[in-house]
Amino acid sequence: MKTFTKSALFLLWLIPMSFFAQSTVNGTVTDAGNGQPIPGVNIILKGSTNGTTSDFDGNYTLSNVNDGDIIVFSYVGFLPQEMAYSGQATIDIVLEEDAAELEQVVVIGYGTTRKKDLTGSVALITSEDFNTGNNITAETLFNGRVAGVNINTNGGPAGNSEIRIRGGASLNASNNPLIVVDGLPLNDPGDTDNGSRSVLSAINPNDIESFSILKDASAAAIYGNRGANGVIIITTKKGKKNLQISLDSKTGINSVTDVVDVFSPSQYRTFIAENFPSRVDDLGSANTDWQDEIYRDAFSSDHNLSVSGSILQVLPTRLTLGRSDQEGLRKTSKFERTTTSLSLNPRLFNNHLKIDVNANLNFEKNRFAPNVEGSAITFDPTQPVLDPGSQYGGFFEYLDPSTGFARANVQLNPVAQLLQTRDIANVRRYYGNAKFDYQLHFFPDLRAVVNLGLDTSETDRFEERSTESANTFNAAQGEFNGYKSDTDFIAKNKLLDTYLVYNKKVGGLDIEATGGYSYQKFEVEELLTGDQRDPNIEPEETINADVVLLAYFLRTNLKFNDKYFLTGSIRRDGTSRFSEDNRFGYFPSASFGWQINEEDFLKSSSLVSNLRLRLGYGITGQQDIPSANDYLERYRGSGPNTQYILNGEVVNIVQAQFRNEEIEWEKITEYNIGLDYGLWNDRISGSVDVFRKESDDLLSQAPVPDGANFSNQGFQNIGKFVTEGLEFSISADIIKTNDLNWNVSYNATYINREIEELAFGQDILTTGIGGGTGNTIQIQRQGEAPFSFFTFAQLYDSNGRPIEGAYADLNGDGVINNDDRYVSGDATADITMGLQSSFNYKNFDFSFNMRASIGNEIYNNVASSNAQLGNVFRNVFNNTPVSVLDTNFQNTSDVILSDYYVEDASFVRMDNITVGYTMRDLMKGISSLRIWAGVQNAFVITDYSGLDPEIQNNGVDNTIFPRGRTLLLGINYKY
């Protein structure tokens, strides 16, 4: 026994003393950004399996720690941190955000996910990727950067943009994507009386942190009735723990680069002498370039100040103030905007309750200038702008010799129209939301989320035309009446979202389930005074019927071993636009992802760093049509022009309105196959997507048989069309060193759209044009693209010149009539492309953005309605495009429907070039100053003969607000 005891004591002595030195360490892990504790941090001894995680208060306890051990702290979205143990009883850790990892967090409907976990077609654009330049409205930040997204912005100040994701999904219902700002879906009243340039013009681009663009139905179906045309989710910047101050300022000058090519004064005199020698004496003695007279060099400035920090170290806050002033190229037009925003992001109860409050109060002032391009193009260049003896404010106008008053049925002085018109709208817009995200203490796997949102726009708009204006002169009475009207417009958008989010990890399976309810209500009120100087006009107040949308939704995300991903959702939507029988619709989606590079056969590859297959299917709905109550029996009261006089008494009448009780949801079914790739540790990365969209029960304004309804047309569900496409994108870090970096990104999209079915197979003629009465230039036809051009086939002589009025007899019946018109093209591009380059060398930076469009056509209505010799003299002299010399066409009516005016409008446009220099060592390295210069709309390469190859209005060019070239200078200061 003694021998055993001695032996045991000897063995215990041999055991390393370090065994007895093993200790326990405690501590707290917090977020460097806001000082809040971080639950779920992985804490492990390096090179071992000994580890733990922090609790919901950020606290942890790690046992069996020896001197010299390395403790590793890691958490998704933060930089890992290592700490050597040397006997400390407490080790508190502050983790810094990993900017690169955070950029991979994508905001989706009712939640967020990692970009690597996506199964749908979703594009993420962060502030690091934004376009530089004169970005006054939000959408210009990513124009040309996303495959499948096309943005066409008009030339006006803060111009409205036509945004199309994968070509849109409807014929006559809205094709605009849903815009969601911090969880609040915005609404565009679609009424010019609202006084705002666009739904996005009130948003300060400087406040935006990122865009998530949900392109396919599997991603957008969670928004159900509003996701048919894709969804753009805007996330704004939030407060940080440390004080940050940013000042951004830029100024620019915008100049006209091109005008419609018409005769100059000297050319016009020669032209008249050669073609109308008997009328030479009727020409004036002035030399006026009327297009030059209506345009100007336009100045712009944009200033933004933001302060971010944490109040009392517990309340992350961001406050911003912005001011934008932008003159339009068209004289008198102007855009002014003052923006204020406040973001509060407290985290309470040890991070269990997350509150995000976003409040924006913005003021927008717009002066709208009348569209006078048509008059400027055709006004006699030998007449002066001013006439000292004129009773019309000193402006030249054509006079009737018999009365001495302004002549009727001739163009008016375009400069006078601009300067004698004041059309000003003052808009006050408040929008924001309060989101409460509570992680249950007694059930931490479950979160309850409530999101309250409000978007209110109030407009006071007035229009006044001078009492000296010929535009309001009553020649019959010899009275200078002028014109004055006021409009009060109020639009409200109220939102309530409530939902639960369940997260659970079971072995290698991650489960996330979201289910909830959404309610949104839209209200519009409008008061129109009409012309207050006309005693017969009475004010008209309109209170639109409220539009209410409500929904129940459920989504589940499953992830297994970070390799296999499955997402499914269903949403039951209701809208007040349809009758009770058709009010609700179901919109499901399903998608699958496979992270192929995590499989054993690729996991160790040094070439392939990312390879991911995505399959998606979903159905979305469309109900956004101008008519909110077509299913109801409605009557309209009579106005002053629709009354009867019976027995000497005025009798008011009521008129029945169009009614369609069967109107229902337009449904869009979409299939998507995608492949994301990355090579050499993502030095080269990108994606390829193939998609097919089927739009059924199309909502379209369509004819009604005579006597079948109370109108000859109205919204109906009439057919089906299909959109198919291919998207490709690639980004490459060509050079990546400490001092020199060069990144190039490219994307391309192919789209083909075709109408498969229309009611009764009936064609629908659409899109009126100038130059005649009742003419239409486009058609909806089975087997063709929506809004195809519908023209005659022009015949040419042996010299290749068009023969006026000579068209091909396509049906061979020996008669040229509408049966010989054919589809000669459409405005949708076959291929669109974007190219961006960013080059940095030490403190210097250089970047550019280009876009291209191939295969789109434009109908040149400016030329077709004006470039005829018969138009040169109609009561008075009229200028004309010089292209008349190429055709010698005489009469508009003979040529206006010719395919001669359907032109190839393919183009390459350099959107922006920017060069800058950053001084990084100001104030001992805690602040920086960047000085930059740039040019916007540097050049366009195109064969289109008109003013600009980018046209809204479905590709019909009937004069536009021109896009100018802007020279810019700016500074960015950061503290």
C-alpha cells in the first residue's frame, strides 16, 4: 500500500504544472459602431475545439484557458479579433464592422440576407458603386450599372425617369417598379398636379446607402400585387457610434449640345427665293435663331451636410441637410429642393429591441416651362423676338391685317410664351417610418416586427399667364384676359406592417420563417379653381376614392451546410380596385440555390472562388391602373358645357361612366435560371441569368363595341404577352495593389417581347402623332412586340430617294390602304449594355460610365410633321427641317405614315467622366478632402437624325426637353 501511494504521488508530480494553471476568463463583446453588446459571437481557442458563444447581453465565459493561448473572437459582419491570454480574469472585446462583409448584406422584402444566400435574381449596388456626377435624383446613381434595368431620364431639371426592369410587364397598366425606402413602399399619384418632378425627386441621393433591386418574381413575389415590375429597395444611411461629419458640394453649368437642324435665316431667305419667289417681300429683316432664343446655359448647385454620431453614447443618430438648385435648359424652368432627414437607431434591453426611426421633411419648388420646341422649330427665322410697338408685352406676334389683333391658327412667339407664363408648384413632402424589431426574451429564436410608415405630399400650385399674352387674348371680344388658376393637392400613403421572424439552427440546417400582415391606404384630394379670370368657370373639388391594399404573407428560407438553399413564399393580396369576387389573388414563389464551389470537387480550387446555381419561379400581380373604381356603377355630373335648357331653365344631367364588373388581376409568371461566378478569389466575378415572363389577363385600355357600355373604350383584361431575356454581368479587378487599383464592370441584356394573345385577336391602334388629325403610329398585335410601329412600306426611285405617296402593295390587291400597313419596328432595344471603369493611383482617381443600346427604333415625328414643302407657307411663313431637301416631300398627309420616318436609334452614350484628387492627411489624418471635376453626357454616337436617340413616349419623337452637356466641379470633405 505504501508503495502504491508513493507511486501515485510520483505520477502526480510528473503531470505538467500547467494543468493546474488552467483558468477561466470572462468578458463582454460589444459593437464598435454603436457600443451595443453582440450576442452569438464565436469565441474559441485557436487550434482547438474549446470554445463558447456570447449570450444575449454580449457576455461570455471560457474555461480551460492556459497562459499563451490565443483566443479568437469572430462574428458575421465583423472583423475577427485575436487576443493572447496571459492570466487576465476579464477580457472585453470591441469588434469592428467588416466593410467588405457588410456590403454583402442585401435588403429584401421584410428582412435581410447575405448576398451569398440569395436564391432569386437580386442586384446590390452600394455607395461604393454609385455613379459620380450631377446626380440630383436617386435613380441616376445606378443608371447603366445593372443588367436588365433600363433608365431613361428626360432632359428637364431633376427630370422624370422611365425605369424598366426586364422591359416591364404590362401594356397599359403601370410598368414602373415599386420603390421602397427603409421599408416604406412609396406611391406615385401619377398626376401632374402633384407638382413634383417625379416620385424620386424629393429623395436626397446623398442620404442613400444602397439599392437592392429585386428583378425576378421569385424575389419580388413577397410584395405580391406591387412586385410585377420589379422592386427597388432603398436603404438610407444610419448613425454610427463615432462622430462623423461630411460635406459634399458641387456646381455645374449645363449647355445645349444639339438642336433640330432647321434653316438658318440666310438659308431660309435663299430657300424662299428659290421655291417661293413671289413671297420674298413678305419675309422679315431680322436674323433669329429661335431655338437659341428659348434655351440658355443652365447653372446648378448641390450642397449636403451630414453629421453622424451617438448621443450620450447610447443613441446612434444621423442628421442631414441638403440644398439643390438646378436651372433647366429651357428658359424659366427650374428645380429647387431643400431636404432634411433624421435617423435614430437605438438598441435597448441588451439589443433585444431594435428601433429604427427615419424622418424626412423635404421642400420642393418647381417652375415648369411650357413646351415651346414645336413653335421654335417652325417660327420664321426672319422675324424678331421683340417688337417695340407690340401690344403683346413688346413681343413680336403675327397680326391679322383686318383687326390688328394676333392672328389665330398660327404659332405664337415661343419666347413670349416662356416669359409670360408662371407655372410654379411648391411641394412639402414628409415621409418616414418607425420600425420596432423585438427579440423575445423568453423565446430568443422569435422576433416580432412592427413597421409604421407615412408618406404625405402637399402641393400648392399656381399658373398665371400675362394679361398681355397673345396666348390668352380674346380676339373676338378684343380683350386681354390673361389666365390664373390655383391647384391644391394632397396625397397620403399610410402603411402598417406586422410580422414574425423565426430563426433556428438544427445541426447543419438553418431555418428562417417570416409571416405577417400588411395594410396600405392611399388618399388623394384635389381642388382646381380653373381660370379665375373667367366668370363662367367654377372651382372643382375632387376626393378620389381611397385605394386600399392588404396582404397576408409567409416566407421560409432553408439553408443546409451553406451549400443548399431553398426559399418559398406565398402572399394573399387584396385590392379595392376590383369587385369582391375578384378582389383577392394568391402569389406564390419558390427558388433554389446550390453553392457548387463548396462541394468537395471544387472546394480546394484556386481558380473557382464562387460558383452558384439559382433556379426561381414566381407569380406577381398587377392592379395599378388609373381607374380605381371601374367595377362600380358610377355617374358624372354635368358641367357648364353639358347642360340642357328646357323651358328657359338650365337642367343639369348625369352621365353614366364606363363599367367593368369582371376586371381582375393581371398576373405575371416568371421563370429564372441564374449562375453566379467568381474566379481567383473573386478578382473576376459576375452572373448570367436567363428568364421568361408571361403576363396573363393583361390590363389594357381597349375598345368596346358600340352600345355595349357607356364608353367606347375602357380597362379590360384582354390577353397575354411574353418577355424573354438573357442578362450577363462581369466585374474585374484588373490591377489591385496598395497604390494602384483598376476595376472594370460590364453588363449586357438581351430582351425579346411579344404579344401572344389579344381579345378576339383584334388589333389595337394606339399612340397619336402630330401632323394630322386622328392618326396613330403604333399597334398592339398578336405575334408582335407591344407598341410596334405600324406604317406603310416606302418606295424609292432609282437614285434611292423616297417617292412621295408611293408605298408597297403588301397584300397585292392593287389598292393602297390601311391593309398594306405593316409592323416596321419597335422602340424596345434588342440589347442594352453598360460599361464602368474606376482607376485609382495613390490619391488620384479617374472613372467613367458608358451605356449602349442596340436595335431600338424611333419614329421621327418632328420630321414627319414638319419637313414638307407644303408646310413652308400656311397663313404665315414656317421654318422646316433641312431634311426636306433630301425628300422634296410636299404634303404631310401623304407621308406621315411612311416607314421612312422609322429610324434606327441605336446609340453609345458616355454618361459621365470624373477625375479627382484626395488629400488624406488633413488635421493629423482624421479628415480628408477630395476635389474633383467631371463632365456629364460627354458625347453620344448614333445614326439617328433627330435630337436624341433616347426617347420616352414609347419611342415617338415629337419634340423633347433636350439633354445638355454639364461641366462639374465639386468637393467632398469628411471628418
